[in-house]
Amino acid sequence: MAENVGKIKIQYFRSKIATPVKHKLVVKGLGFTRLNQIVEREDTPSIRGMVNTVPHLVRIVE
């Protein structure tokens, strides 16, 4: 798993329908297009901050 160093897997598990516009933009900025999608992003402070902004919509997958 040496190639996974510095990466983080995030799952979009709850709908953004009744959330504020800023939360919808964060979900879109993380690269999600559909529910239950898993994306892999660089593990940077900015990505961590985006995940911490919408913890009720996304989760970190091991």
C-alpha cells in the first residue's frame, strides 16, 4: 500500500438536497456526482477542511 501514502478515500453517503448552498458546493468541489460514490483525493489540509465542513454528508473510508 505504499502508493496510497498521502491519499484519502471519501464516500458521499447522504443526500445534499436539504442542505445550504455552501454545503452543496463543497460536495461538488470534492468531486462527487452521485450518492454512495467513493473518490480518492490527496490528503491535504484543504481537503480535510472540506470533509470537516460536511461530516454529515461524507465519511472517510479505510
